[in-house]
Amino acid sequence: MISVLILTRNEQRDLPDCLASVSWSDDIHVFDSHSTDNTVEIAKAAGAQVHTRTFDDYATHRNAALTSIKFKHPWVFLPDADERPTADLSREMQQIALAAPDQTAAFRVRRRDFLFDTWLQHAQISPFYIRLVRPERARYTRAINEVLEINGPVAQLSYPLDHFPFSKGIARWVEKHNLYSTMEAELIVRNQGLQDPSLVTALRDPDFHTRRLHQKAIFYRLPGRPLIKWLYMVFLRGAILDGAAGLTYATLQAFYEYLIVLKTKELRRGGA
């Protein structure tokens, strides 16, 4: 079997469906950041074990969950509250957990993001995420848009994980990314990003997350980033093929990038 870990903060809208999608597990943990809605009550009613910790930053908070919880099983599935494993993925994970070689440390899954009930097949920038891990061999880095580092080989799962980032509405997405852009700008100003990114690594490294780390560090050095991002998403990645949902998503991502640019300039000028 597999243990499940879900991090929450006021997730009463999404948590019930997430819990239902992992009801096959007999060891579900909800790691809550002092929710003020019915999140904790929903988790307890579903039979999940609830743990509480004050949020500080994403990497530290996730690491605290992985290290402080005594999981019943050697494998831990890590969905966000707005993510749902498909039935095929749930079966695949349970079968693999029994047969995976000891040296395998984690599994990566393809995530499908949805907007307006449309799968953002082309617009989605980062479709691959590590979601099934041996917790003692997993560690998060980076305070925002955290990176999961794995000590050992990472294998690939075949079936998708569905993600609904707009389940709480466009306004909530904008509110969350307003916070994210502030944290990103602070990281840039404090020079906590990758200091010497390599174009060769960004294009050719066999590990997807290593490529993304170097790509992002190079991207932050480019002028006109919001426009570049929009053009890249719409025409190179083909967001236009996803119709109105793809164009909307590309525009929202360019807006997010523009907020990072503005807030970085503001901080460097001694602003708020």
C-alpha cells in the first residue's frame, strides 16, 4: 500500500474530491496550516490523520511534513488538494509500490492542468512532476515554486494526474500568484537563485527538473520576459491550439511574469 500526504490551508472547496480520489489508501495524512474554514473537519470526517504547523515557506513546510510524520508505508503519494489521480494512475501506483526495485527513489507523473474544462495540453509549461516518493530520499529546496530533490533514480509513471488550478476561480488564482510573485522577486533580489546557469544543461540535461532549474535561471536574466513568455507559450508551445483556455492561460502567465519584474525593480529601488 501507499501512504498519502496532502498539504492544506483553507481547502474546503477542493479537499473532499481529493480525499475521495485517494480513498484506496489506509494511511492518509493532512498537513494543515491553521485553516480557518472547514478543512480540518472535512479531513477528520474522511478518516485522515490531521497534523498542524504554522506555514513559513514552501520548501521548509513540505520538508517538515516529510520528516515529522510517521508514515505507515514506504511509499508516499504527494497530491495537492486541487489534484486528482485518475483511476488508472491509482491502480498503477499501487502495483508499482509492490514491485519497484529498492534502488528506485521516486516516480514522476505527467500532470494535466485544466481551465474552462479544457486540458491545457499545449499551454502547460511544466507537465512532469514527482509525486510518489520514498520520504527518506526526498528533500525540497527553494522557498517558492519549490523543487523536489531525490536521492536516487527517478522512474516514470504511465497514467496522468489531473490538476484543477482554477477550481476556486480566477480571482483566487490571481491572489495566489500575487503572493508567489512577491516571493519570487525577493528570491531574485537576495540572489538565492542558481548563480551560474548553463545553456547546455538547460537544453540537454537528461533530468527534467535540472533542465527547468537552469532554464528558469537563464530566463530571469532576459529583458522583456513577460512578452517573451507569452509568445513562447502561444506560438512555440502551441497554447493557441488549446483555444480560448490556452490563450487565457498564456496571458495570465505573462501577467504573473510581469508582476515579478515590477516587484523585483521595486525591491531593488528600496520599495515595499
